[in-house]
Amino acid sequence: MKEWIKNKVMERLDFTMDITDKELQDVIQEEILKVSRNNPMLLEEKVKLSRDVFYGLRKLDILQDLLEDEEVTEIMINGYDHIFIERSGKLFRYPHAFSGEDKLYQVIQQIAARANRIVNEMQPIVDARLEDGSRVNIILPPISLDGATMTIRKFASEPMTLEWLYERKAFSREIGEFLKILVQARYNIFISGGTGSGKTTLLNGLSNCIPKNERIMTIEDSAELRLNGIENMVRLEMRNANVAGEHQVDMKDLIKAALRSRPDRIIVGEVRGEEALSMLNAMNTGHDGSISTGHANGTADMLRRIETMVLMGIDMPVGAIRGQMASAIDIIVHLGRLPDGRRRLMEIVEVGEIYDGEIAVRPLFFLDENGNMKTGKKLKNIRKLKEYGQYANYETLMERISQRDSTVEI
């Protein structure tokens, strides 16, 4: 029925012309009315059919309901008839499917075109974003053996603040206050974690603690950060090469461009390769307060991965790389997912100096074997706290934590 009405609507309207949503909906209603004369339908059935046809012609077909459902955090399409969704950290099979492979391809091309991306057999893997900032990854055959694959990572419609994260039990209110102090004291922070652990969400929350009078440059492969209340902000996004393999602008190019634009802070959405060296250079050249993210299994693993990423772009002594890392990164925050699907802050460490060729780290907060957040060492590098007027706030917070938690080790 849905496909039949869609075809009737397409026969009546010239979609090369500018057709308003109301005009389209009026024609859909007329066609449904014609059908219902011989096939009686309940009012709710007519409303659903009208919405489904409209979504199929103007929106993203069966995905639109999922995109508008705030409880759905991820959508996974494994071919046109295998769709899975994530709700509250758990996966479920979605009972509906696309009408066929052609319809799925049409939706994929629609998403890629809106994000100014090209996806085809010659370029079968593409990262894109939706208009609301949701992240999209597309993989086409022949790389994907069982049909086109698309994964959509949704983001909350409301602004993501540390308070928002606290309410969802990602960490305690005291941890949120500690992170806010670090941001306002312009510590360079690196957020690590696995896929879906909440790195971008935390980055959004931290960036909302940045003083509103600073100039911020954001650098991403696919723009998804949602910073609020910052007027002097420039957002940069990578550009893939065209079909001739030309005019690519990678993250390394964007970091270089940002350094010439007088930023107070540089926020790099995710570091994946040789641009890691450019990021370290940015943090080492007066851009305190920069924030970035990367994939890793822990804080120590994150340091090793940054080291490897730097070596992907340049052959330099490991000792020199570690020296750059130790002087550039002040704090690493590691996130993870618990067995029940909840995202949780797992550890915060301070990056120290080089000892016996290795980078020393000091655990500031960590989860014990019972899943309780414990306090470890106090910050050793307090220069920025004093320089940016946050030392008193830090001492007050730590005193409050130590009075509440008798397990504190100083």
C-alpha cells in the first residue's frame, strides 16, 4: 500500500520543481482518501500511512521514526532487511525493513549528498553526518559482502553539559566539578575510550565549560561537536578527495590552518593517524586548554597509540615523541562501557615527566574492583591552577572529597 501510494504521488508531482512539505502532504492525503474508499482504514492507520509515505518521499524513509525517537542512541543497518537499534545500552532487532536494496541505496545517497560526500563502488567507505549532527558511517559492496551497511550514532537533542552527564550517572558531581576546574585552568586534556564509550559526549560537555570570551577552533573529520554559547568559534571539517583523487584537505592541513588563525584553544574531534604530531605541536605552542579524543583500551594504551600514530607520519626517535607527549598532554580521561551497557568514566590520570625512558602517569581518580570511584594522588602540576585562578577552587573541592571519603590517598 505504501509503495503504491508513493508511486501515485510521484506520477502526479514534478519533483524537479520546488514542492513544499504542505503541497506534498496534501497530495498524499488525497491519494490515501481515494484508496480508503474501497479499502476502509482506521484514522490511526491513515495517519501512519500518510507519515510513512511522506518520510519515504521527503525524509529518510523508515529511519525517520528512529531518528526522532530520543531513546534510540544508535541505528545499525546490515542490508535492507536487517536493522538493529540501541536503547539504554542494549541492542534490539527492529521489526521493520526497507522495501528493498534500491531504497536503502537511495537513502544512503541522500545522506551522502547532503553531507557533500561521494559514496560508490570506487569509494565504498564514507563518514558523513546528518543535519542534527548525528554521525554516519557507510560501507558499500563489494567491501560489505552482505549488502550496504550503515551505522548512525545519534546525539541527544538537548545541550550536553557536565550536569547532563552527571544526571546519567557517567560520573559523580565532584568529578564533574574537578573536570570543570581543569578546563577553566586550561589543562590540555585527552579523552580516551572504546567505540561508543561516550568520548564525543564528554568532549561536548567539557567544551561547554570554556569561558565564553575565548576564540575556539574545532577540527573534525565529520563535524559533530555541539558547543554552545561561544560566539568566537570557527568550525573546520576535513574534505575528501574528489573522484580524480584531488583537492583533499586532511586533519593535518586543518590543524596547520588553525594555528595561523589566532585560536585560544584548539579542539580536535578525534585523532586517528599522523595528525597526532600536529596536535602535539599545537598543544606545545601556547594553545593551552586544548582537548582531543582517541580510541584506546586505557590511559597507558592511549599513550602508546599516540606514539604509534606519530610514527605513521614521520620517522623520529621514540624518546623525542615521548618528550613531546609528556610536555603537551596534562590529563588523560578514560571512558568505558559497563556490562549493562552504561557508559562510565573509568580513570583520570595526570601525565608526568619522563622516567627511565617511560612517561610517568599519576592516577587521580580510578574505579576499584567493586566499581566505586576512588581518589588517588593529588595534582602535582598546579602551575596552571594558580595561573588561571582555580587553585582555591581545587583545594576546596579536594578537601570536601577527602572529608567524605576516608580512603583518600594523598
